[in-house]
Amino acid sequence: VQLVESGGGLVQPGGSLRLSCAASGFTFSSYVMRWHRQAPGKERELVARITVAGGTTYYLDSVKGRFAISRDNAKNTVYLQMNSLKPEDTAVYYCNALSFTQDYWGQGTQVTVSS
């Protein structure tokens, strides 16, 4: 089982990034997919979630209207489009696949928002 995040990096405030998470080794289309983040000295928090068929999404209040989660079950990939980035969005972002019996995590990708 692998979840491989990509797309992180350094961006100026107000900029955009698109994170990708490529999944393999399990039936991606059967899993709820989530993005979490953890900033230095803070607890990990759930940023966004998308259901199996992509019909329902959830967002952390502080990212609503700026971030968008999507998935492509044909490509076994989940995305997080991040717009209007703020310094407080700086964190390591983790991809997570969740079912009733399994819980898989990626290694994380660093997002730094700074001028």
C-alpha cells in the first residue's frame, strides 16, 4: 500500500498550490480520502474530506472557500487545490485513505507560505 503526496513547496501569500496524492495497493474507489495538516508545535488537523464517489466534501472552517478537494478514481488520485494561501497554512500536508477497517497514510509534503 502506498500513498505518495506531491505538489508542496514554497509559495508567497495569496498564491496557489495543487497537492496530489497517488494511491496504489488497495481499492482506491472504496475509500474515503482526506487531507490533514500538521504545523510545527501543533496537533494534526483534518483539512478536507471527500466521499467515495466524490459527492460530498467537508472542509475545515479556516480553509472554506479557498481549498477544494477532488478525486479521480480512474487515476487513483486525490487532489487538494489551495488558493489564496496564508502564512498560517504552512504545515506538512498528509494524504489519508480511510475505510471501516483500514487507515492508510502518506509520508507528507511540506507547504510553506512566506514572502
